Amino acid sequence: MNFQRIIGIDPGLSGGLAFITADGRTVTHSTKSTPPLEALQDATAGVEASSCVAYLERVGGFIKGKSLPGSSMFKMGHNAGYWEGALAAMGVRTITTTPQNWQAGIPGTSGKSGSDRKRSLQAEAIRRFPGLKVTLQNCDALLIADFGRKVETR
């Protein structure tokens, strides 16, 4: 493996950050309770930023079938931009990935949307990370980090 940390970031309104170390230790942060920069500093603590890779969920504007007010879309875009800037400033290689990409093949999500889909994602994160407290706020970040780990170890 050529990484020390794989970082998964869900820049959503109730998003989070999760990171997986090369030895498999996994840590999560809800960005509702932990400031994003503090979470990112924890994710890179003790290792060179160049040995970390962040997988950041790409946010779009309009989502078919999901009406979000303009203020929510602006906040999501602002959050994603904040993460991109912070990661660039720290020198962490960043890869953006669409929800369709990192969610591909996750059981129980096909045909579901909204809170039903979110609960399916949480259930899968609980299955993959049984020793962690998996919440609706950190499950996407965990699954994004796990997706990144699979990509990086291919």
C-alpha cells in the first residue's frame, strides 16, 4: 500500500469525515459537532499529507426528483469548496467521486431514495464497520473512505 490514510468526506449539510489508516484503524467525525478543519487535522496527524488521499463526494446542482431550495444547494457547494481548498492547502491528493460511483453495488439501495436509501447506506456501513458507532451523519463518509480504500489497493 502506498498510503497512510484514506479520507472519505461527505460535504453535505449533515456530512462527515472518516479516515482509514494503513493498518485498518477507522475514525469518524460528524462535521456538525467537529469543525471540518479540526477533523481534517486529525485525519492527517502524524503522517505526511502526501501519503494521504481524500475521496470527496462531488456535489451537483439540480438533482432530478429531489427538490432542494437554492439555499441548501448553495450551502452544499460552499461546503465542498471549503473541503477542496483545505485539502489543497494541506497538500492532500483529492479525488472527487459521484454518489453513483461510490454507491455502486451497495446492497439494498436499488430503487430507494431519500431516508429509505440513507438507512440502507447506514445498514451497509454498520455491516462493514461493526466496531464503530455508525450514524446517519457519518455513514456516507465511512462508505466513501471504504470505496477509496478499494480503489487505492487495486
